[in-house]
Amino acid sequence: MASATLTAPEQKAKPSLKVPAWVWALPPVTGLALVFLYPLALVVQQSVQPDTGGTSLQPYSDVFGSESFREALGTTVWLAVGATVGCLVLGFALALVIAFVPFPGGKAVAKFIDVFLSFPSFLITLSLLFIYGTKGMANGLWTDATGASGDGPFQFLTTPWGVLLAEITYFTPFVMRPLLAAFSQIDTAQLEVASSLGARPLRVVRKVILPEALPALAAGGSLVLVMCLNEFGIVLFTGAKDVTTLPMLVYSKAMLESDYPAACVVAVVNIAISVGLYGLYRVVSRRAGA
């Protein structure tokens, strides 16, 4: 046994090649820097380089002092907040029905929401134009029924209210998706116990369902708020000429006026607002346990 042990070839463990962690992080960081950080740095650099030459904060003072920027900022904020509130209310109500009210095709509707999330925003806007546009179906039915001449009574789609309707229509599923996931985790026994104790449906929703849905509401609402702040396609395709948001102001300054420093200033402000809101959301969600 001893001789066999001595004559057996020694098994030597090969040294393992350990790659430092920073090597694995280098490719994605490099790709992120080239695709995102470098263009962002160019935008910030351009925002402090006026057409007169040199480096100055004059573009910021010119933009902040303009009436068009203040109006665009106010329009952007109220549209984003209004659309977020509308999406939260409508999304919560629809998610309640889909999750807790049995009806034929309920599962198909829930799956359709996942498909809806992949639709481009301009497609939903075009659909609303076909229905409520100046030459849309609603105005056509009105003129056919009344025999009145003209374009018809439905002219709101090119107003801020039309933009608000389009944003609520498009972004509501972004609230419903996390809500449906949260509702699927609720133990139905809690609902049955609350109902057996005499709690009315509204009280069950307020005391049992709503507390469980708050993290999902915060996640969906914050996502909708940030996306509405940066929405461009919906405002453009509704044809609302009097509705100027920050993204539309960037387009106007860059493409129509060729004022690239001013466009970059507005873009930097828009980015700062979005990043600030995302940071606030992370703080709130961490405290809420989301």
C-alpha cells in the first residue's frame, strides 16, 4: 500500500487565475461612457459656451430670464403632475377590477397590458386623433347626425387637455403593471376575513388592499412622472401648437432657431429635474420598504 502510494503520480492543483473585479466592470463602464456620459458631457459643455465665444454662464441667465422658458417649465410640471395623478387614480381602479372582480377575458386583459407597454407613444396619440381629431370619427358622427357644417365640437385634442388625455391614456398601464404584481401577492384570506367581519368593499380597499399597494403606486407613479417630464412624441403628434414643454423647447431652440447653447441649457435643466426626482423616489421608496 505504501509503495503504491509512493509510485502514484502526485496530483498537483493548478493555480486558479483570478481576474480583478475592475476588469469585468471595465467593458460596461466604457460602453456607458461612450454612449451616454460623453454625449451628456458635450451637452453640458455646449451650455456654457455662448455663440460669442469663450466659457460663460450667460446662456443660463438668458434662458432663465426668458418668458418662454418659464412658461414651458410651468406647462411641463403641471402636465406631468396632472398625468401622474390621473394615471394613479385610473390605474388603481382598473387594476382593482382586473385583479379582484372576475369577468370573462380578465386574464387576456392583464396580458394585453404587457403588450401595451411596448407600444410607441405616438401610436396612441394617432389613435386619439382618429377619434377626436378635427376630422376624426367623433366630429364626423356629430356632423352626420346634426347636419351642421364645420369641423364639429370636438377640438380639445390640440389643447393642453388633449395632451393630458393622451398622456393618461398611454401611461396608465405603467401604473397598472406593478399594481397587478402587488395584488397577486395579497392573501385572499385577508379579504374574506374582512368581508366576513362586515367590512364594506370600500373599507376593505382602504384598510387591506391600499396599504399593500402603496409601494407599487409609488414605483409606478414616479416612473410616470419622470416619463411625462421628458415626453416629446405625444405633444408633437397632438399638434398642440400652444403647448410648449421643456422637450419641445429644446427642439424649438435647436432645430428652428439654431440656438444650440440655449437648447443645451434647457436640456440640462430637464435632466437635472429628472435625476432629482429619481433620487427623491429612491429615498422615499427605501423608507417605505419598496
